[in-house]
Amino acid sequence: MKKEVDIAVIGGGPGGLAGAFSAGKRGLKVLILERGEELGGILNQCIHPGFGLLYFKEELTGPEYAERWIKMVEELDNIEIWTKTMVLEVSPDKRILAVNEKGLWEIKAKAIIFSMGCRERTQGNLAIPGTRPSGIFTAGTAQRFVNIEGYLPGEKILILGSGDIGLIMARRLRWEGAEVIGVVEKLPYPGGLTRNLVQCLEDYDIPLYLSHTVVEIKGKERLEGVYIAPVDDKGNPILENKKYISCDTLLLSVGLIPENELSEMAEIPLDGKTGGPFVDQFLMTEKEGFFACGNVLLVNDLVDYVSLQGLLAGESAEKYLKGEIKREKKLPVKINGNLRLVVPQYLSYPIILPEITFYFRVLNPKENSILYLKEKEKILKTWKYPMVKPAEMLVIKVSSSILENVEEINFVLEGSK
Amino acid sequence: MKKLTCIVCPLSCSLFIEEKEELKITGNKCERGIKYAKEEIRNPKRVLTTTVKIKDGIYPVIPVRTSKPIPKDYIFPLLKKLSEVELTAPIPSGYKVLENIFNLGIDVITTREMKKLNK
């Protein structure tokens, strides 16, 4: 079967909802392709509060945040929603091969918005020695079990990795009556947001073992316990100090990977630092007419940023269809000092947009930091941060007038400790 | 002496609280830390989010939350109360599952719609 649309949006989570809404509001014919049974993506299982403070100026739970966007999308007649639809292939000439209960579809789009989100790193990515019993889950899988399917993954739980999902699940499982033994983090600092450390661990006296990792897994059918050990400065475990912890469940909260298999099929170059496509200020990838937003672009700390990226991607897709995006010149956005990654990775000229939002992650926690925007030795602008942390993105807006006639864009983050 | 981590901003100051006649707070780098510590010591509150059982829905549980933050001491008693609740689909979002819990003037509401499962 065949189908033609202006904009195909792949993934109906927060990024795709905002992207579809933004393009739909501009009168374009939009199709959302969602592999799950309903829209909302991972928000549906994130039943805790903390969403929407930036965008809606109120604190919502994940399902509530999703519901608002779903309503906004459903009100627009020119947005078609296909759930239970799996995209199998995306070709560089913007043809999409998808399958659903009706059969196989070839969808031709004038522009494509990628909003596939990310997936969790798994046990396979970690290679922990020992047996392979049941009882080892990613934190997100456990979250789905508890919050949507309605059952507990285990009774005596250890969490490896202090990412936000792991912290949230520590509290969630404690509330459901499980014993949460602790959270083990390989790095000397926690991976999650401070409010989650306080409200999920400290509130319930759940210990956090920094600079520790799981070195061995025990158990035949079901997990019986693990050995944990401290790690040295280089992150190597000190095995002579290992100790045994009895548990029936190990949750992994050890990072997220943008899900870009489809982007790769479309021959879109990916940034090794973000794991997502290289994009310019329009969130357009190096292949014209392909846009990316949300966690498929970079792993975001707040869903509000995902939505804002979706809105921009939808707006940009319209600009692209109207032929307004020219790309006469391309300038890379350089990063130095304590910065790990940046989005967008380059600017296209003419800039067109009145201002550009830059998203950064930092390498190390540091106090009294200053972010410089430089052109060669000249400082164009500065931002001050009393504290920067790897878990929290830096997000800044720069007026395009500053960047219109520069020869170099170089962000440098300097800080103490 | 009690110790708290301030969560008002990313600085995450370590706050030290001495409980005498008045609360004496040190370690804060701004005024907001004092306000946070006082509230956390005198009447710490949290929004509780959990799930309750639901019959005939597309999923066996539905997410709920307290309409406002509740005093921390009520969290486990409320979880116990909610473990005894069973709803029947269809249920809209914002449906009052429990009203005026513990006479706090706070309700427990659903945070999503649950459609009836077509068998």
C-alpha cells in the first residue's frame, strides 16, 4: 500500500508529538508513525512528577504531560496518527517502509522528523563476569513492569548506576514494599539530578555507594547475589576489597543510547559524542529534509527541552518545504574546556532564526564556571554558573545578530575544582 | 545537628540545622536555602505518585497522584489505603480516587485516562 504526506514523524513520544503539532499547526499534512499501542512514548510509564515546569509552568506527571500534547495533536485534522506501526526502513530519498495490522506501507514524505527517542544500555553493554540468571533488568523495563503491567520485578533489589530512572525506581520499589539495598555508582559523583538523590534515596535512607561497581553476578536460575567492589581513580575495580550483597534483582541504570538505526539507513552522519545526527540550528541533519528532535538527537535531562526541539523541528520542516533554508555557508560550533558535547554542532548561513538555542553537557562537576562564546581570541558573550554537573544540561540562547558575521564559533567552559 | 542537601538550585548546598528554640541553619549560600531547610525540618511534604488496580482496563493498573504535596509521614499510610482500592474502566484522567484523605483537604486523582478493554 502507498501513502504520500508532507511530513512523516517517526516516533510518537514527546519529541514527535511536538514536531507533529508544530508542523500540523502550519497547515502541513502530517503522519505520526508510532510502534507502541498509544502515543506518549516513555512518558506513559514515568508516573512521577517533575515534568512541564519549563513549558507549562506547572509540575505534571509523565502521563499528564503526554496527555496535554496528545490533545493538542488530536485537535488538528491534518495530523494522522498511526499507532502499532513499525518503521522498518527509511531511505535517503525519504521513502519509509512501515508495517502495521493493515499490511506493508510505502510512505513518501517531503520531509521527515526523527523522534525515535533512546534506549537503555543493557547488561550486554556492561559485560559483568558471572552467571546469567533471571532477575537482571534495565531500570526502565522494571518501571514498565511496575507502573503499567502492575507487578514487582523482585523483592530484594540492588541498583547499578545512579541515573535518574534508577533513582526514581529505588523510591518506587520501596513504596511498593520491596527492599531496596542500595545504589552502586562507578563514578565518584552521582549521575542523576540532585532532587532525585534527595527525594528518592535520602528520604528513605537508601545508601548510595559512589566509586563502586558490580564485579560478579551469582545465581543459577534466579539472581542470588552480586559482588560489589570499590574502583580506583582510573575506574578499575579493586577486587581484593569486594563484598557480597544478597539480592534477587539487579536493576541497571547505566545510561541511554539514542536510537538511530533508521537515521543510519537514511545515510545520515552521526556525532560520536551525542550519539545522534549532526544538526544545524534548524535541527536539520546533514541530509536536507531530515530533522531530529528529542532523545534521538541527544539525551536530554528534561522533557520540556524535548518538546521545544520538536516544535523547532516542525517549524523548520515548513521552512525547508518553502525553500527558505539555504545553507550557503556552514560553520562548525567548536567546544573546549569542560564541555563534552553541543547541539547544534554547526550553523547554516543565512541563520534566518532570530536566536539560537545551544544545548551542552559538561565533562566534570565544577564550581564557579564561566562559559565563554569566543571568535578566535575575542569574547563575544559570557554566562556564569555557580555549579555545573554532568547530569544537568546547560541550555543557552544566543541572539543571531552576534553570530551573523563571525569567522569562528568557539564555546569554552572554564571552572574551578 | 541535622544535615540536608538543598535542592532549590544546582549548587546543592549542604545545609546544617541546629534545633534549639529556633532553627539555626548554616552551609547555605543564599536565603532560599534557609526557607527550604525550615520547611524540610518543620513540615516536609511530597507529592505521592503510585498506581491502583483497575478492572476491565487496557492495563491492569492506573497511575494516580495526590492533588497537592502531603506531609511525608502520610506517604506509607496512604500507600496502604490505595493498595485496597480497585477501580473499573473506563475512567477519565483527573478522576477522584479518594477524597479529602486524612482530612488534609487533598484528593488522590488519576493521571491518565483508562479505556475499557475490548474483549
